[in-house]
Amino acid sequence: MSLRAFFSRRVVTPDGVRPAAVLVEGERIRGIVPAEQVPADANVENFGDAAILPGLVDSHVHINDPGRADWEGFRTATRSAAAGGYTTLVDMPLNCLPATTNVAALAAKRAAARNRCRVDWMAWGGLVANHLHNIEPLAAAGVAGFKCFLVPPGIDGFTMVTEKELRNALPHIVRTGLPLLVHAELPGPIESATEKLAGADWTNYKTYLQSRPEEAELLAIRMLLWLCREFKFRLHIVHLSASAALPELRAARSEGLPVGVETCPHYLHVIADTIPSGGTMFKCAPPIRSGENCERLWAGLRDGTIDLVATDHSPCPPEMKNFAEGNFRSAWGGIASLSMALPVMNTEAGRRGFSLNDIARWMAEAPAKLAGCDRRKGQIAAGYDADFVVFEPESEFVVRADRLHYRHPISPYLGEKLRGVVNATYLRGKLVFSNGEFPGEATGQELQR
């Protein structure tokens, strides 16, 4: 088995960024050594000043396969992931048909993924009403954990759960030892706010923002923290948008509760005041909020209250965004961003003095830990899969449709100048993306917890 050495003056390791060579034997990293210690028989590739980051892990992706591959699908989602520096995706259990709420549906998802993946993948199981008997079988079948909604998700085939239903499910979740990921908004504040908007202009983003108040997130998170104290289950709050929840989350972490938190690139980059009338490209739930809120989310990343950044890649056919009407009430809520998340984060993190190590922690190490693949993924370290991305953090580019690579090339980032270019992505030692091309066969594999 031939030995290869990938050299850079900036290798992002758990111990910091340093000049080094990553030694790769087969599909694994054998070690990280100074240039002068590269064995004479190694095949050397020198990336110079381009950084080598660990392959990114996205723990919040809607691949929509099987059943809605016209929205996305494994082939296009994993292609766009490779172009964005991701080497592992964890697929959400909804938007596909059937939803991943039982072992048969998981088997259908595995069949849909076969021979179509450019990167590795895992699956979350779904927690829905009246499906308690499926929780432990799904865990035994290899899902990474479970996802539920406290509000209607707006999609056929997946139901929300009430507090009572959640209480009935939590003993089963605890027995699995797996995390429960929660869309943390309660319906009451949303329904109340929406009732007050009768006759409002739904082409105005402010109307949509008012319809999903921070209170919906705050009350949901407060309820979940009480349940976490009672049941001691592993709680993970997905796509936090309301920074007002950070003090209570920080206190819960200090208390020792097993609580994780994520946010998304769009909450850290876009601010509500800049969203144009009819700009349904920017609709997501929870909504994008104020500039002040954005800065408080960055502060939550800085102090560790927020663990990770995941894309919540949620694509749809263009007509579902209702561009002609520009109606935020009826448009699909979701932002597709797999191929642009790293440049977006690099652009914003650089402005605030964060390092490539911070980005690697938020977008590789922490999501790998959440998904339970952190013994193989998320770090450039001996024994790990040889997953890494060759990245030029100082290079700038303008986002065009031909850089997106997912099925429907629509994005709120089109036309923006971003900083940070992905030159190449390696999956288990094999080149899967290089300067706009996708060489070789689709060799991505499912990882089971």
C-alpha cells in the first residue's frame, strides 16, 4: 500500500495550525509530521499556502431521498457537499417519503443512497406522534439519534409532538443513549402573532418575522430544559435563531445538563433589515433576525454556548419559493447552502478575529461528536479517515449558479462576494472534488453509529 504525503504550510490540527505533512496510507491518516520527516518513499503533494482543513461534517441536511429526489437527492446533495468541503452528511428524517420513522423507511433510504454518494452519510431517525414502538428498533438499526418538531413542520408524512407525547417518548430515548434533536418553537406564540397580522402585507419580510416571534423559541427551550433536568436525556437544540435564549442555555450548561446547541450560516451572515420585499429566497424557520441578534449569536459561539454550525440545507424546486408572488406566508421555508457554507463562515469569522481552528471545531469536530462518528471523522489526526479539504481562505469570488452544484441552483448568496475557495476535497484519501470537477466514481458510504 503506497504512502502519500499531503503538505501545507497551514495544516489545521486539533493542536493548532502549523506547517506539516499529512501522511495517508490507504483510507486512513497514518500521522502528521514536519516536512523533513516525510519518508523517502512517500508520494508528496505540496499545497503550499493553501490550508488543509479536516473534512467538514454537516449534521443537519435535508437530502429528501427517497420520494422527493426532484427536490434534491443523494446524487446532487453529496456532489454539492464535496464542492463545499464536506465529507460527511447526516440526513434529517423528514421531507423524504417515507419519512425515516421506522426501520423499513430506513431501509428504503439506504436503497436510495446506494452507489449515488460522493461523500459519506448517516441518518437521523424521526420521533413523531404514536411511533414510540419504533424508537429502539431504529437505534438498533444504526441511526445516529432522533429528530422531532414541537410545531407543525409543514410537510406531509411527519408530525409534531406535544409535551405529553415527548414525555412518553423520552424514557425510550434515554434507553438508546442517543441524542434528541429538537426544532424548538412552540405553536402558541406563532398562532397568536399570526392572528394579529390579519390584512398585513406578506411580501414584506417584517410581516413574516413578526409571525415567528422569539418567544416561540424561548418558551420551547425553557420547556425542553425542564424535561432535560427530569429525564437527563441528551438534548440538542437545532438551528437556534433567537439569541435571547442564550443566557438560559448557558446556565443549563453550567448546571451540567447534557445540552448541545447549533446555529446556521444564514443566521450569522444575513440580517433581517437587508432582506428585500418579496425576497422569499431568504425564508427559513425560525426566521433570520436583527443585526444585533446576529452579533449575540457570534458571542454565543465565542463563549462556547453554541457548539456547532450546521447548514440546515433545505432545498426545494424553485416554484415552491413563489418568486412571482413574493409571498412569505405561502413560500417554502428553507435555505440551500451546502456548497457555500464554508466560504460564508470564513468570510464572517475572519471579520471577527476567529481562526481556521474555530471553523474546524464548529463545522467538523463538534458535529462529528454529535453524530457519534468522532472516532473517524472531524479531525486531522492519526487513525482518522483521510478526509480533508484544501482551502484558500484569503481568495475571494462572486457566487454564481455554476458554483452551487445542488439540484436547483438557487441561493440567497447569488451575486455576493465571499472569501474562501475550496480547491479540493478528499474522502478517505480519494479525490472527490477538484476545481469544479468530480473525478472518479461515487464511493461514499453510510456510517452507522
